[in-house]
Amino acid sequence: MDFTRRATDAYAIPHEAPIRDVGVASPVPLLNRDAVPSSAQHFPLRLYLILVFLVSIFPAYAQSGGEARTPSPTHPQLREPTGADRCRFCHAAEVQGYSRSAMAHALRRAGQEPDGIVSGNGTKITIHSSPTGYWQSWENRGDKSTYRVDFVIGSGEHANGYLVDIGGHLFQSPVAFYKSRQAYDLAPGYENQPDPDFTRPVSEECVLCHSGIALHVPGTLNQYRPPVFAAEAITCERCHGPSEKHLADPRVGTIVNPSKLAPAARDSICEQCHLFGVARVPNPGKKLSDFVPGEALENTYSVYRNASPAGSSGDFKVISHVEQLALSSCARNSGGRLWCGTCHNPHEKMPQSVEYYRSRCLSCHTTSFPNAHPSRDSDCLGCHMPRRDAKDGGHTAFTDHKIQRRPEVQREVPANADILAWREPAPDLRQRNLGIAYVDVGMQRHSSTFIIQGYRALTGVQGQFRGDADFFKWIGEALLLAKQTPDAKRALERALELDPDSAVTETSAASPYIQEGDDQRAIAHLERAVGIDPLFLPAASTLIGLYEKQGEASKAAGLSAKITAAMTEASGGDQTAQTKSTTQGMKNIEDVFKNIRVLKGIPSDQLIPAMQFMSSSLGVQCSFCHVEGHFEKDDKKPKQTAREMMQMMFDLNKNSFEGRREVTCNSCHRGSRNPVSTPLVAGGAPASPHSTDSAGGTVLPSLPTYRQLISNYIRALGGAAAIERVTSRIETGVTNVSGKSLRVEVFAQDPDKWKLVRHFPQEDSVSALDGQAGWLRIPGRPAREMHGADIDAALISSDLHFPLHIQRLFPDLRVEYPEKIGERESYVLSCMREGRTAAKLYFDEESGLLVRVMILDESPLGVNPMQIEYGDYREVEGLKVPYLLTFTEPGSSYSIQIEEVRQNVPIEAEKFARPSSSGTSDSSTGPE
């Protein structure tokens, strides 16, 4: 007996199952404001139980198609760097041109955005920027929450939307900024929603066409691995396909050129983002993101559109360009020659000029025009491609691509219009995909006729798709909406068997049990869903409601508290300075230091890094602006000037660079007190280590992966076992300061304890990490807390097992183009954190050893760099240890030559403790 056949036959749904035309109720809102926790409030206990149609909240296109779940979100398996960012070395003009296009700015980190207030439907949202980030504060009936916005979505050509990252889950802000009005208002879809809030989940499909690579966690709706986007901007590979083959063999034919493809494959590249239709149905085992340029779209998923009757122009939506163009006489009579690339060049920011688009029209329309036609220098688009309000575009207007010969009255698509495939998939998939599309569109239109039609199509081919989780999810939803609960249970349980590690599928499987009142079975499914994704709010809110219904108030309260704690803990590392100030008791600068004028609202631990950045950018010491011992005084004119310059810098970035920090103190000063205003003569400027001569530069055919670099480093040191054996280390040596030789001691103990002592004649200079905090002391001054790059360097130095922990410390690693250190080539490993480069590791190409660490520490004013170089490696008890350490910061550098190394020796805990007699720094007087 074929056990697989026997098991799947048990779930067969009869073709003539008694599905009745009972109508489809309007979807019941799953969550209200009270059901959703935020990082600034407790998770309330009172929730509303949803009794019917739960699965209608989760379209199957957002569900996992039975794909393998990653081992754990805490150990992300990131895809290897594909090298798309290296296109610039050969295609500099195209890359530079693309960087100016709207598509290249479809998603970015939030910066200094416009301030504003939006009020509507019972909610008030106050929007403001500060040096700590971009904030949106929500108020509704006495409740208040403040969110830091992490990402801006949309190029800004028409509008910008906003995304917040809460505990590794993306949610959409209910406000958008509309360029045409230069003002904020409710985002599309929120206009008629009561109490709009920050609970709309952002699925992979939502960000697919606005980002490069989204690190979505399979089996969840809106959870992402850090740093959320491996590539934030849309990359070259979105249109040209994977670059590995081309990098290994850089010639024509090893990379996709869209214009050279057959029409269906060519058009598919644009259609992946500019054709939405009414339903998109992935093929079995596929996701929308599996599409590969060079193939036809229907090899991955099918798009279905309304079968518009004659005279109907179809619904005009934001994403309807392809449909509109296909209706035009120009496209229909071009024999497939007219396509998006005829007028649009993705390698440039498109000119918004009458002349440019007229030239595109005249490239085809070369014959004489009738006398009644306007002159050849008229505005073609104004008459033939007017701008229209999009049905789903909020307060924006978009160009109608139908290319009307004469102005036409726009007729809406009938509510009962049939649907058709944009291009048919493979014959064996046509009935399956069409059936799913009918159910999907039927749910959107609340049409039982469509749902029944889809159900019957699916049951007719169920024998072909016994292992297809999506097939059973959709057929289960159809049965559930028709209140055929027993059959719905069988279908959704089968879907769960095929897709067992999905919080979304578990939640769907709970729906029929809720519908028939079997709370215990529903609870079991929802508990497993929350176990997979603790912050899957639809499952959690429904589960808490069921607990309360069952009288289990303690369980409801416990789950509420657990979710709140998980959200706080999960997002703690990514929360803004303001949140850290609240959760960790840290005060803002103006609450700790005196006479703060510009840098208000910044956590107090960010003041020293900001001052360090300013000091290194101008090449000056603290006393240049401040009165020694009385930092709060305004006696010196440079301090007043510095305040004015900081405000000017903030205004420039806000008004000229969309809030991105492009201008810093160093942009003009470059280490000089006075700005560098005169250009250097030829040869006067040092060559950039990244510059490549276009004529003579060579591009390596391939680079090692980050895993290979780390593995080679571990092997070069002596192997993982030799590294793990070390639990402590004491090093002694010498350094040279102002021509005088000083004794040096370095103590390190696992975990995270480290101390560097330089013995000056009068008093020691000490930098230390005690396992919880860092502190440092220089002669003649009291000890102070360690901040920024100092503490990052101490953490790396204290980690005796650092080579084994690189991937844990920096989950997003990217191999960059090699650089030279001295006369030797080094591979560069960029360590990303929260979407920016936090550090760079340099590995010698021949030996594989780590020769340099560059730490790039963010401050409110700019990036503070610190560099540690390692040399003179010698073997100690089977492990190679660097005997020469060089520490470099802007304006200072010193080296330590190690003379003796002892490992696995006892070190007293007091050795790392901060001296109680050291006092505190001048925390009451502000250096700003």
C-alpha cells in the first residue's frame, strides 16, 4: 500500500461537497487598538474574540508554501554576497545613473524627515525629527505611544510611507507624506479605518518591490531576520539576474540584458513590480520572490486581471501601468516592439520634460499629422497620457499609460466582471491557479459565486496536488467561508501537515474550530502558532480572547506579559535612544549636563562621541572651545560658532538631503580648524583606497565568501579547539609616548573582561571592561565611562574567542573589494549592524590572519573611526597571537610591542573593577 497515497486520500474533498451559496460576510476586523501591545505600553487584557472567518484575514499569498524553515532566527543563515554592488567597477556610468533614479530610492533608512501633525478618525499622530532619529507619537483616547520610524518606503516622487521595526517585525505607520501637497495625511487604506494605529503587518510581498533583499522569516507574516534587509536599495540583480556567473566570466551572454530577451521574458522583468492585477498565484512550492530575470513570470506565479468588457478602461490603480499600456493602440499595433524600456531608462532619473517624451512619441509617429492636430512641438502626454487620480493612491495622481487617441469617458469595471490570466501558466497548473484566483477574488469582492467557482475548479484537480500546502489552504478557506466546517478542518489540517512550521498556517487551522465552538482545539493550534512566532499578534490576540472566554484569566495575563516582554527584549537592541533612556533609566543630555543648546533630546552617553567627532574633524582639543574645568561656560567664541555650525549642518541635511546625514563637520574641515576652501593641486590629495583606474584597474573574477574568510582565519590561528582552550591571557610589553618608553600590561579574561594599563611616571593610564561596563582614566583626570568606539574595541579585545563569534556579533557580513595594507593585499569583510557598516575586518590574502579592524562608531554628528592593526604573529601554546598592536584614532596613534604572553592563568576579579576613589567626570557641566 502506498502510505503517502493512503494518507492524502484521507483528506480528499468531494467535488460535489454541499457548499452552499450562503453569501460571504464582510471580513471581521481581527485586531483593535486595545489588542495590540506597543513598546511604550502594557499589553491590555481585554480583547475581542473573533468567532468566524479568521482565515480571511490571512491571504494565502502571504503564507509559506511549505518551504523549509530556517533553523532559528537567532542564528540567521544569510545568503552569500552576490557581488551586485561590484557592478560599478565595470559599469560606473550605469550604476551612477541608476543611483539617481526613483527606483534606487524606493526604500531607505529614516533620516531627518519633515515635522507635522495628522489627526483623523479618533487618532492624533505627531511627527518630529531629532538627532536621535525620526519619531511618530500616537495618541488616542488617552493612550499614548511613541515609535521610532526605521524605514522610509517610496522614492518620494509621489509619496513616502513609513515602517517601524518592533521586535524584528515590520509594521506600517498610518501616515504618509504626499509630495503634491507637501504635507502628511493618512496613508492609503487608513482613510476610513477607525482608530488608525501601527498594527498593520508588513509582509514580504509588501516590501518585495521596494527593497533589494528582505530577510523574511518563513512561516511568519511580518517577521524578519536582522538587519531586516540584506540590501535596502533595489539592486542591479532585480533586472539583470544573479551576477555570480557574470563576475566569474564578465562578457556578453553571462548576464541578463532585458532588451535582448523575448517579449514575454523581457516584459516579465517590469511586470514583477508593475503588474498587480486582481490576484497573484504562486506555482506549487514557489514564492513571488523566487522570480529570476530572464524567465517568464508565469514560470513562478500567475497574474490574473479583470476581463474588462469593451469600452471599459479597467480600474486605474497605482500598479496598473502594464495593464493600461496593453490596452493602447500603440502597444497592440507594435508587434511586441513597444515596451516599458521604449520610454523609460532605469539607468537614469527620468526627465520630466515635454521635449523628452515628445521625442519618444515622434520616434514612431513620423508621418504628417492632420491639420486639426496641434503642432509637432506640443505636449503629447497632456492629451494622450493625462495624469489621473489612482483608486488606491491616496492624495496622488499618476500617468495613464493607455495612450488614448482622444479623451475618453472612464468606465468602471462591472462588479461581476470575470477574471483572466495575464499569460497562462503551464497547462498542468492552469486549473489550480485559476481556482485559487477565483477564491482570492471572491473573498475580495465578497462573492460566493466566485468562491464556489474556485472551489469546484480546485476539487477537480486535487489528485494532482496532494503535496501542495497552498492548494489545501485555499480550498479550506473556501469551505470555511461557506460554513462547511468539517471539510474545512480536513483541508486546513492537511495544509498544516504539509507546512508544519508556520505560525500563519497554524492560525488558519484554528479557524474552523473557532467556528464550531471547539475552543480547546483552537487553543492548541494558536498556542503552537505563538510558539513559532511569539509576536504574531493575530494569533496572540485571539488566543488571549479564548483564554478569557474559558475563564483562564491568569493565562491571558501571562501571555500578555510575555508578549510585552518579548517585544521589549527583542527590540531593545534596535530601539532608539529615547526608548533606551526610558527602559534603562538613561537621561538625556540636557538633564545631565548644563547649558545644552543644540544637542537636546540625545542620550547622555552620546555627548562624548559627538564631541570626539567634532574634535577630530577640526584637529583641536577640548580647550579650543571650552574653559578648562568649566565646560558649561560660554566665554569662548569658538563654542558659539560650533553651535551655529551644528545647526547649519542639521538644516542642510534636512532640507537638501531628505534627512540623510551627508554633510558633517569633516565635510569641510578635514582635520583643519578652518574649512578647506581652496582645491588641491594635482597630486596633492591622497588616493582613495577604493579608487580604481578605469583603464588599468583589474577586477577579480571572484572573491571568497565571508564563511571562507572566517574559516581561513580560524585555521591560520591554529584551529577552533586551540582558540576555545584559552580562558585568560596576560600580556606585558612596551610602548613609546613622546619619545619615552613605558611599560604596558594587558589583562583579558573570558567573558568580556579586559584591561590595558600604560604605566606613566606619575599615574597610570587605564582602559578597562569589567564584564558589564567600560571605564577609562588618563593621568590627571578622574575615571569616566567608556563610550562608542572605545567600548567596541574593548569588547573585541576582551573576547578571547572572537574569531568564533564574528557571525554572532555581526549577523550581516559582506565581502568587499580587496585593499592594500602596506604592500600586501587584504580581503575586506564589512560588518553590518542596523543597516550601516559598524566595522571592517581586514584579512591578509596569503596568511588568512586578521591584520586590521576598523571600528566605525555612530555619533549624533558623524562617524568616529578607530583602527587596530595586528602584526608580528607568534605561536603560543599552539595558538598564534599578535605581538604588535597599533591603535589609531584621528589625531593620535600608538603601538604596543608585546614581550611576554601567558595564557590560562588566574586573574583576580578586582583587577577589572573601577576604583571607588576615581570619582566621576564633570557630569554637571556640559561640554556643548
